[in-house]
Amino acid sequence: MSLVTDFIGMRCKLVTYGPRVAAVLLALGVGGCAWTGGSDGLSYTSDRGVENQTYPANYRSELLALLRTYLNDPTGVREAGISEPAQKEVGGRRRYVVCVRFNARSGAGRYTGVKERAGMYIDGRLDRIIEETEDLCKGVTYAPFPEMEKLTR
């Protein structure tokens, strides 16, 4: 009989601790969502935050590798052009930016018209593609980019 009493007592303790445990877990969950981890945005490379950025020596090949996965259909790209890397202000920091212009096919196989994108480089490595390029690519000179027109899946 004492075994049954202990089991009932243990069950009562679990029931009374339940709301407290749930409150603590909820607070930890909300706190985890609010913490940004000290990062000011999505970045795939470590950012030392220095003004003196390394020139992206392999900017063409890195950009091609990313665009192969970025585009719905990388085959048959037309009117591809690329700019030389230039240091620009992005998010309050100096970064090397490469502008690229192209006319690619949609998932349905139709050409969507010429689009302009910018590749941002941190410490000489491609970090991301920027779709809003009004200020970044304004007035750049594009050279033909035949490597992009020859992309395959």
C-alpha cells in the first residue's frame, strides 16, 4: 500500500511542477528567438569587418558557380554581361561588388527579360547575391560574359 501512496505522491509533484517547467521552457524559447547572435544579417563567410578588403581574384568562377544554382534554368542565358569588381558601400561597410546582367529562362522555359544582380564579396570570397541593385550597379560598364551564356545544369 505504501508503494501506491508513493506513486500517487510522485504524480502529484509532477502535476504541480508542470506549469513551472512549461513557463521556463516558453521563456527560453522566446528568448532564443529574440537573440540575434551578434550578427547584422545573413553571411556565408566570416566577416572581420575591415575596410581593407581583399580583391576577389576568382570572382568570375565563384559567381558562375552560384548562378548555376540561383537560376531556375541556367541553360541558354542571353545578353550576359559582367562588371569589374569595385568597392562600394553595402550595409555601412566597404565591400567589393560585381554587377552582372543577363536574360535567363523561367521555370516554364520562357525568357524573362534582362535582369541585373550584384555579387557581394567579403575578404575576397563571394558572400551573396543582391537583387536590389539600383545604387550598386548604377553607371557600371559591362563586358560580355560568354561563360554565363554557356552554363549547363
